[in-house]
Amino acid sequence: MTICYVDSPVGRLAIEADHDAVTAVRWASSGEQTCDKSTSPILKEAARQLDRYFAKKLERFDLPLAAHGTDFQKRVWAAMCNIPYGETATYGGLAMALGTGPRPIGMACGRNPIPIIQPCHRVLGSGRNEGGFSGGKGLPTKRQLLALEGVVLF
């Protein structure tokens, strides 16, 4: 596993990769060191795409992903990747599409190891309720990501 740290508008992010695929994006502490992105082509590309996303120049990530999770979680994460930039889906809507209930969808969103790239921030509760968010500073980070994409909740 290789790790690279990048600064972003939503905090310091650690991008993790195994071989040729991104396996995780997590919020890092400011004390964690920076790495040389040039040593890993996948980390260099992931950092470049995240920079472009935060600059509003990228709407869809194109990276090989290898998230660790159950088959069900992987189905939910794949469905999240189909929610277009600037749009949202609901836990209930994804549940209907995947033949399950909203609670398992929410649990899979909360366990998403590659947030932002697998856009769990685009999944809302019914009535445009924010739902939850486990990354960064929680709901303020979710609001910030949605606002970056032009989504107005209220």
C-alpha cells in the first residue's frame, strides 16, 4: 500500500492505493507527512483529479478503484458513482433500485472507503434531508462538497 497526502478545501486528505488502484481516501491529521506523488502513477493521477474536482474542472473521476467491502457495499458504491455531478439521490431511491431498505444503504454510505471519488455526499434523506456524513467534519463537510457542485439544500 502506498499513501499520498494532499491538501483540499475540505481538509487534508490521505489517498491510499494498492498496486494500480485507489483503495481509500480519508481525512488525515495535519501532522501526517506529504509524499512524493511521482513515485506512484496512480496516486499522482488521483491527486491531479481531486485537484481538478476542487477547482470545478472535473465532474466525473476516472480512476481504477479497489474498495474493500462486501458485495452489497460494492453495489451501493457503484450506484453512487452513477449519481451525476451536481445532482443527488436519496437513500430510499437507491434502496428501491437495489432491492433493499434505506438503512442498509445508509450503512454502506457510512462505510464508503473512497469518499468524494465514490460520491456518498450526493446521497440524501427523504425531503432533501441531509442524512449523515462520516468524513471530515461530518455534515458541514457534506454541505461544502454539495455546494462546490452547485447543490442547494435549503
